[in-house]
Amino acid sequence: MRMPEIITTIAELRARVADARRLARQDGPADAPTGRVVLVPTMGALHEGHLRLVSQARDLGGVVVVSIFVNPLQFGPGEDLDRYPRTLEADAVALEGLADIVFAPSAAEMYPNGPSETRVTAGESGTLFEGASRPGHFDGVLTVVSKLFNIVQPDVAVFGQKDAQQVHVIGRMVDDLNLPVAIAVVDTVRESDGLALSSRNRYLADDDRLAAVTLSQALAAGADSAEDGVEAVLAAARARIQAEPAVKLDYLAIVDPETFRDASPDHHGPALMLIAARVGTTRLIDNQRLTT
């Protein structure tokens, strides 16, 4: 297996992608996805969930680019920007045989004039749930993702369902701005006990790690009550959370996945249950698709 090529500048990345597209057109078989480029945006500290995204990208064919960039625009005051793990060497090893290119720019490379004055805003959807808890977060996400789309010019970009609201606002940006990229979404990857994989799980103390599984248990309890309607789902999930005092609930909601607005009590059809909570000093999110 081959180690990915690590590129740190925009100019080199653009040249490398252009070369890959040209070679694919020249040398690829007639039935190959000619010159396809697939992007997996990450902030590094890769775990099995990230690798599942990259594996899906590999299956799509073409050149796989994994970006690793801890984006300062999506961190608010007092959040964990400084302590967010940066493990580029280990990440590159983990991507052996999966990614062709790792794009790992510095903050100065991505924002040469300092924090970007020009930003993409997420609108009302970006002020709900995670956006309410982390004001400006999704504007930072959309700004860096739009920059990555412009730099890499991928045909497909792969994201994880665990960050469901992020997937929603990125999809809306692509539609609203007519961006020529398809969005592929990979199901949440979980530990054997149900805890959603997250780079922030490493911050959990042993007792907190045991308590953290309550989030996925609450989602499962709610989903088991789906046939009884929205209110029953919320009640079942809330009861499970309240049974674990170490978990401090931030929000629990059921939304229409098309609009990301709260589902009405008489909602019938596909829905998405969202949860965010603090376990010890670590804030975790999760979600569950269901039909009410």
C-alpha cells in the first residue's frame, strides 16, 4: 500500500489535482470515472469514523483528497481550538492505501490576510441547535468548506451523518450557490456500546466515558417509541438522560430532516432526533433517523 502525498500549499494542491485529472483522461480505462476527484474534509485526529468516510471515497473511484485543517473560524471564545488534537503524522499513516493526497495547509495558507472578512453565512438554519449553542460556528464551517471546494474542485465531497446539522447546511449551500459538487453522506460509526465516534471522545475520563453512552441509549429509547408520535419519542429519550446525572443536557429535539425545523407534535413521516450534552468537561452530539 502507498502512503498519501502530503501537500501544504494551495498552489501545489491545485497543480497536483490538475495533473491527476489529465493523467486519468489519458491513461484510464474507458469505463473509469474519468478524472474524478473525491474530497473528504476533516480536522484531523482521525478515528475509525473518518476512515469509513475515506473508504467510501475510495470506493467512489478517482483521486481521493483528504483535507486536514483545524479551522479557527468555527471555534468560538472558550472553545477547544488550542487543545484540539493535531496528529498529522499518525493521520497520514492511518490513510495509507486509502487517500492519494493529504492537504494539510497552515492557517496562514488558508487565511493569508488573517481571519476572513468575507464569509459564507448559514442563514437561519445556522442559528438553531448547534448554531444556538455555538454562535457563528456554521458560518465558519461553510466558509472553510466553500474555500476547500474552490481549491480542490472535487466532483464529490464526503461527510458523516454524525454531524447532521453540518451536512444539512453544507447541502443547502451547495444547492443555493449552484456549486458543482455532489454530497455523499456516510452513516454514523459507533463503538461497540453505541457511543458515536468523535475526536473529542479522547477527552472523556473513565467514568465520563461510561456515562457518555447514555446519549445513544436515549436516542434508541426514543426511536423505540416512534410509532407513538413526537411527544412520546422526546419523553422516552429525556427519561433516559435524566437517569444519568453525569450527563448535562444541552438540547434534545426532533426535526424535519428537509428543513431542520422542529417537527410538529402531529408530524408523520421521516424525522431526525438530535441530542447534545456535556459529559464532564466534554460536549458531545449525536442523532438518530426515525419515522413517526
